[in-house]
Amino acid sequence: MRASNPLLFAQTCLSLILLCSLAAPEAKANEKPTSDLSSPSLVHWQRKTFEPGQWPVELPAEGQALISRWRGWAQEMGYRMDFDADMRVMTVSSTDRNRSVCKEDKLVERTLKAFDSRLPTPKSRPGGADEGLIEERQEAPVVLLRLHNRADYLTVLDFLRATQPQLKSWAKDMEFQSGFILAEPLCAAWIETGVEQEGYRPENEMVHRLAATLCQSRFGSVPHWLERGVAWDVEFEVQHSVHCFPNRSGDFNNQQHKQWEQDLKNLWSNRENSSLALEDMALWELGTYNETYASTSWALVRFLQEYREGSLSPILHDLGVYQANKPRESGSKGIKAPTPATVTESILRRHTGNQTLGEVTEFFQRGNRYYPHR
């Protein structure tokens, strides 16, 4: 079921998708597809295979909710839904690519392992919001949409636009991208085939976007530049390369992380009396790409992981707590303002010391010749 005109295809089948998505979660055994375009959407979990609505009694409620939310689109498009054993991730894939599901499942497992190793859930401790950690956050499962081509990608945007009216403007902006990361509903998507961009690798897209959604699930809303740095860090650990650049246009080389290191060294080599200012990082607008901010976020996270071991998870958790306790702005359609750079810097200093930003700057200047002060 493919179409030569992606926009026309997306528009003509949207009403069918919505009808399926609004159907009751429970389905009868003799229930048939509502249109000739529909095809069975099988769910796979713990070596069990079943159709949406006919799930085993032991399937957790959060799994049932995810299936119910996405079943209409998945059934209409002929996609399958696969959960990892612990139901932390639901991967939605085209049945045209069934042979690659096992390989991608292993990549999901490797990404989960790397993420948990580098960003373990921090232990809670008593205290007020200004004293740091309060309680463990209940992590929500994330959805990965492995989209066969751009036509399928556009139908997802239409589906989200129709079921989440507040996303209409956002969905319009995403039409010419090759993927997205979304906080509500918590999901990430990318196009598997047909992306004409030198250096584009679907496997890296999966790892990076999964890491970003896991960051949101575990820590909540954190400064987006820091989330990007976390995702690049995990991507590099799993793939030994960096090839996913959300919102970036044009081609890129296969040694981007090495180019970033050289760019930072060149940028900071003559700045002897200045240090990194997080106020500058806060200028990086959501939904845009900036090479300098990207390289800085990547290098800052790598520095914290290597030279301030164990500090990044508490930093992210405290930032999430701050944002969760922050009231929504009046007249902003329920949107919260970004975390001020002063708050981010205060939390970073709390967990790493007052000299960290100066040492990070030296790390930028010296590259692989950097030697830690501690």
C-alpha cells in the first residue's frame, strides 16, 4: 500500500486512520478490517503475538494504552508493534521490513543498556525543590516509529495533527524534516528509506532519537541543548559515530565528532580569560540547528561523563524537578517557559563544583591533550 503522491495519500486515508484510532480498545475475535486498505496489525511481546484488543491478561495497562493510541494508524498502514521485554519501548515498523525487526530489537536493547549505564536513575533524597532531588519519577514507555518512506511519515503527521489539535502548527513545520522527537505523546519518528542526505544512517537515527525520548521519560523536561548532548553521547557510545542531526539540512561528513573537537579548539584557543557561559547555550532555539551550540553540548556532556562521573543524572533530575514544579505561563496555551540558564548553571555547580565551567573551557581548548585538575 504505497502512493506516488505522498501528500494526496496522507490526506485521503486520514479519515480511515482516525476511525480506527477512536475504536474501543477491546476487539472481538471475528472483527474484520473496516476498509480494503486496512491490514492486520500484530503486536509482539515476550514471544507472544496477538492482535490489538486481543491482548493477554498479563499485558500491563501502559502497554494497552500505547496499543490503543496507535492501533488505528498502525492497522491502516500495515505496521506491526513490538515491545521490549520490560515494556519500556514500543517499536512500530512496516510489515514490509519484517526481516529487519530482529536486528533493530537488538539495537534497542543495546541503546537501553548504554543509556542505563551512562544515566542511571538517581537515588531520591528528602528535601525541598531548592535542595535537589525529591522523588523518583515514574518513567513512561516510549514509542519509536520506523517509517518506511516519506509518504508514511506524512500520514503520521496528519494523524497527530488530527488527534492532537495543539500540534497543528508543529506538524506543518515538520513536513520537510526526516524525523521528529515529541514529548506529548512521547514518541520519536524517522524515515528509513529515500532520504537524500549524505551521511544519513537510519540506525543512528534510531539510537539518537530513542536516547532523547528515554531522557524525557526518566528526567522530564530539561534544556533541549542538554538533551541533544545526551542523545549524541549515547549515539556515539552505541554506534561509535554521530550521524543524527535533528533539524539540520544539507550533507555532513562521517567524522563529525572529530570536526566538532577541532572546531571547539579553534573557537576557544584564543579565549584565555573567558569561560563557557550557559546563557549562550540557552540562545539555541528549539526546532533549529546550530553547529557551534551542537558541538558545545556534545563536548560538555562528554566532559561531565568522563571527568565528573556520576554527576549528569542528578543534574538532569534536578532540572526536571525544577521544570515540573514551574507554573505554566498565562496566555501561552499551557506552554512552560524554558529553564533559565542561571538555574541550569546553579544546578550544575551544585553537583560538580564552582570550577567546572572553567575546566570545561580548558577541555575545549586542549582537546585530547587535556589533563584533569582532579
